[in-house]
Amino acid sequence: MSRDLIRQLKALKHEAVMPNTGWVEKNRALLLSQINNTVSDRTSIPFSQRVTVAFSIFMPESMVAGAVRAAAIFLIISLVAPSLYYGTVMASEGALPGDGLYSAKRYAERIQVTLIGLLGDNKSETKFHVELAKRRADETRRIVNDPKKVSNVASTVADLRSEIATIGDKLNQNDGALGADVAKDIKQNTDQIKDVLQSAKNDLLSASNGNGDSLAQDVRATRDLVQDISTKAVEVMVTKHLEGDTSVSKDDVKAAINSMVNNNIADLTQSNQNIAGLQTALQTAKSESSSTTKDFNDKVITAFDKTIQAAQVSNTISAEANRKAAEVTQLLSNNQLSTAVDRMKDLTQVTRDVENISDKTITQSQPLLPVVLVAAVSSSINIMSSTIMSSTPIIVSTTEIKKTN
């Protein structure tokens, strides 16, 4: 290579190499035209086609159409069904047995039970069954006085018994999942359920229809089952506390047992008052015998004699119940918690014996009660009238005084 050529190349290394401006202008349009002619236009692919292509990666082409359709249906259900579900649940929340939406309410509850069960949280599941039991008890109370719905009492009470049995199974489990605090919650709620069922039973006993007695017995049997679960809950509280469970204190346990004592004494008092009230009504009806037939009067006398006998027996049993209540109180003061619960069971049975006497006496007098109550009300009105007349001053006009003079 000649020295002149080498020198020229070195000179180009240090200077800017710029293309000819004319050449650039001339060839720019040509190059762009060739690019446009060789690249196809961009087209948008529909979403459904994209989904089909995606599914075809994982399955045979013959199955893709069915899979896409199933996915679309699932998407619609997942978006629309929840709104329909919650709308139905909210609308059926206050439904009672016999209402059109009640089946939807129960169906929603079953779904909730299933979902909670899948979570495996024993405490939450137990508390939800307690809540369901409270709902069934409240429904029972609300329909016992409705002639159109009272026929649903038996099935509603049966559902309540099922919930109570489930709660009992939870309490009987020895896996330690339920602590003393849960047992305390069960005790408090079952006490409320018991009171609601007691009110429903009294309403049924006072009903004049012949079906009321059998329904009242059904409700009472369920109430006794609820009371047994309440007692079982207290037993669990005692056991857990003695094992070192600190979720409840000794004072909490004593308060729970004392509550059972007070509830039994209140039930005992109510039963005795029912017998005494019936006895008073029958006594009043006897004194008004001139306004009734001889046959009816004989029935009243027989019923009255039975109430006297019932009162004597119930008073004897009540005295025993009071002794047992005092014994439980003494055991608590000595911190003998387990023994106190055992004595409490005895007290509960004695209280039920008195209630049996009361319910039987009321049931036997049921056919007479409408007339007896009318007689009692008439007698009360007469007594009130006599009292008013005797206490009202007699006003004499001046005209009558002049006539006397």
C-alpha cells in the first residue's frame, strides 16, 4: 500500500464521515415504501379466540369448545349468584316456619354450617350451632299463638333438638378444643333458650285447643334437654378450671352454679304459684255454683279437691328442694365445685317433679278453665263494685230534704 493512501486513511479516522445529503433525501421515501409493502396490517384478536387458543394449549382441540362454554357459565354464576344469594338471605332473615321464604333461610343456614365446618374451627362451629338453637327457640315462641303457624311447632322444636344434640356432642368431645370460656358462653345462651321455651310452653298450656297439651309436652321435653346441656356446660367449666384453664375464674364458675340454683328456685316458685292460682279460680267458681249446671259444678268440686292435693304434695317437695339449694350454696362456700354440681342435678330433678304436678293439674282442669275464669272475673267485678259503693258518699238533694221535712 502506497504511503499516500495510508496517509489519506489516517486523515479520515479523525474527521466526521457524513453521507451525502442529496442521496439521503432521494432514498428515504423509497425505503419507507418498501417497508410498508412487506409488513402486514396489525389486526386485533377477539377475547373469545384468545381464550380458545389458551385452552388449546392444555387439552385436545375437540374439547376446547365445551371447556370454554363451561368456563363462561362458571364466570357468570360466580358474578351473579352471590348477589342473588345475599339478596335472598336478607329477604328471608325474619321468615318464620310456614312463610314462603323460610326454606331459603334454612338453606342459607346449611350453607353456613358447611362452610364453617370446612374451616375446622370447632369453637366457631359450636357457637354457630348455639346461634341456630336460639333462632329455633325464638321461632317457636313467635308461632305458638298464631293459629296459621302453630302446626309448625313440632317440626321447629325437632330442629331445635337437633341443634342442641350437636352442642351436646361438642361438649362431650375430649379433644380439648372447647375451653371453659366457650362452655360459659353455652351456659348463658342455653339459659336464655330455656326461658324462651318456658314462655312458649305456658302459652300452649293456656291455649283452649286440644292440641296445645301435646305440643306443650313436646316443648317442655325440649326445654329439659336444653337445661341438661346448660348443666353439662357448667360441668365442663368446672373440669377445665380444675385442670388449669384460666379463661374463666373460680368466681365465674361459682356464679354459673349460683345462677342454676336461682333458676331452679324461680321455676319452683312459678309452679307453686300456678297451682295456687288455679286453686283460687276453682274456689271462686264453686262459690258461683248457682250460675252453672250441677254436672259442671261437680266437676269444679272434683278439680278443686285435686288442686288441694297437688298443693300439699308440691309444698312437701318444695321444702326438699329448698334444702338441696341450701346444700349447694354451702358446698360452694367450701369450694367443693364438683360436688356442688352433682347436688345441683338433684335440685333440678326435684324442681321438675313439682312442675310435673303443676302441669298435670292445669291439664286436668283445662276443659273447665274458660268458665272458671269467667266466674273469677265476674266475682272480682262484684267485689270491686261493692267496695266502690261502700266507699262512695251518698249525696241527697235539697228537694228530698224539703220533702222529708
